[in-house]
Amino acid sequence: MSTVRPDRWSHFFHLYTQIVEDCPLVMTAGKGASIEKVTVHFEPAKQQVEDEMLYKMTWTVTDKNGLTGDIFIINGFSATQH
């Protein structure tokens, strides 16, 4: 059995996102900084495909004026280790 997963980053992000989910990453404003905070959200896929664990990571960015925008990725990894 291999100790290194070929999809290790995707697997790491899956676990990491569940830990930091909904915990705002508050930044101290520097000169010219416009971002106030970033919040990460985790959402498992509503339907899984075969042995793949699919999920969505969304970063909600809030600027100094209170406006928000989302950046997201949809990712996956093998649910069975080889």
C-alpha cells in the first residue's frame, strides 16, 4: 500500500475545508488593502460518482465596503485508497 496519494492535495483540501469552514480569516488592513475577510464553505456533492468523493469549496470574500463575492472550485478524489 502506498503512503502517497496521487490525489493528496484534493484530499487535503477536503479535510482542511471541513476544519476551517465558516471561520472568517480576518486580515489586518495594510496600506491599500481592500479585503476585510474571507470565509470558506464546504459542500459535499449531492450525488457521488462511483468511488469518487466530490465536493465544492467556496471562498466568500468581503471587502472594506461590505460587498461580497464568491470564488469556488469543484474537486474530488478517490474514496478508495489503492
